[in-house]
Amino acid sequence: MKPLTYREAGVDIEAGDDAVRRIAPLARATTRPEVLAGVGGFAAFVGLPRGYEEPVLVSSTDGVGSKLKVAFLAGRHQTVGIDLVAMGVNDLLVHGAEPLYFLDYIGIARLEPERVETIVKGVADGCRQAGCALVGGETAELPDLYAAGEYDLAGFAVGVVERRRIVDGRAVRPGDAVLGVASSGLHSNGYSLARRIVFGVMKLGIGDALPGTGRSVADELLEPTRIYARAVKALLAATDVHAMAHVTGGGLTGNLPRVLPEGCRARISRAAWTVPAVFETLRRAGNVADAEMFRAFNMGIGYVVVVPPAATERALRALADGGERAVRIGEIVSGARGVELVA
């Protein structure tokens, strides 16, 4: 019998080494002063930033989900790394944390160094937007787990916040203003339903025009998730914030209640913002009920901020200074914890 090798079994160690060589400079370009050692070792070493009296580490993990299926169809892998960072970092921001460092995991059918480099370029881009360092990760070649040409991504974000400045929603009171920060589209949620509608019901191809949007299916569905780090930093420096929520799986109605105390209900005016065209296209083509749309998608609001009523204008200015579009979308009222959508 001919001697077997790892490569013949489906794992190419040389390709893995090449991928690491390509990734290392991308990670180094995102470094922060706190990074003592990153890519290349068995583990990364990161110190805490100076100036914190009682630093608390805040961590989050997430993936990109079936949005990756769209990337496979389009053969476009430049931006899913941004999505990966956004999904983890935006969750840290909710609690007032400063993003500190990030690690990624790529499980892939066959390790192609150029493709891995393209994916990680997106991760590095996301880390620069968030102000955090990409300090390491793992790339696993798993030909028996993934279909040819496919991969999965997972990300791990760590931030830091002063203990006394943790934002956890306990300060929310009836009368508080609810502000909505615009999304860039679908972000990274609802793609199982979106793909079913676009490719199954509408019978569109990846390069076809998506009605109502003025864009191709690929351009609209692969628009990267907004990273709100810059705007949230400006917001926290400008005013008191009672709560924040990242609108991900579960939509506005599922995520905002997570940061509301008992006895507080968010009354949201649907007329306060214009829902992007992509959501109306999906609703009509799929005959999706309004309640289901608000549960599956962000409907144009990617992040929510709750502030004292007197701080509303100051908060809106800070968010605008941070590069985001934000409007007042409602208020907190007394009642059972949840979200009430009104005309």
C-alpha cells in the first residue's frame, strides 16, 4: 500500500502555513499599544488600557450565519469579515465597553491561502473600524465537514469598561427617549428567510437586479453590517445613556426588551423612520406579516439608544458626529416589559 499523507487525506499543511504568512501582516496593521504578542504564538497576550480604575472585561461571540451562502454564490468574500467583527463588537458596545481585541475562526473545506487572505482582510477592516486589534485566530481545513468551496466563520470580541460606567438598562425610566440608529440593510440576520424569498419565490439570480433597491441581489444582500463603535464612543462622552440594544436576530421587538427593566415598555412609532426598500421588497414578495418582518429583520434600525428625555438632542448630535443617522423613534412608558409598535 502506498504511504498516505495528510495532504492526500484532505489537509494541506503547507497551504496553512502560507495562509498564516498572509494573515500576519493584516493582523499587525490593527495592533493597539496593549497587544504584547499576537498572531504566530499559541496564544495572544493583551494588557488592559491605562486610565481604568476598575476595569471589567466584556466578551461576545457570534458568526455571520447563512449570509455566507450569498457570498459563496457571488464568489465575493471581501466583506463577510466586516460582518463577523460587527456582530461581536456591536454587542460589546451595548454595555458601554471599548472594543479591545478580536479573534476569528475559519472552518473551510479546502484551504486556499488567497481566499483566506481575502476573508481576513475583511476582518482586519472591521477591526480598524471598531478600534480593536486582531490578535489571533484559527483556520481549520475540514474537507469532510464542509461542501467544496464553502466555509464558516466565528468571531470572539473582548472589550473593557469601567465598572461604574457599565450600561445595563437598570437606569431606564418611563419618559425616556428611544433613539434608532440606521442600519446599512439586512446586516447579518434573517438570511434564511431572505434567501428563501429572493432565490426561491422571486427566482432571482445572484447578479439580477433586486426590485425596488436599484442594486443587484449580490450588492444588496452582501452590504456589510454597520459597526457603531465610533458613534457610541462619541455618545458616551457626550451624555448619560440609560440603555442600548444591538438589533440582531429577533429584530427590534426581540432585542430591545433584553435591556429594559420590569415595568418599562418601549412604545415605538413606525412612522418615525423610513424603512429601506429591501425590506418592503421582501415583505411583498414573500407575503410576510408585519410582526414577522419585525421579528426576522432589523427593518432599518440597527442599534437603539435609550436616554433621558432632556438628553435627546445632545445624543442625536453625538451620533451624527460619529457618522451615523439617528432619529427619535419612541419613548419608554409604564407597562409590561416589551415593545409596542404604533402607527
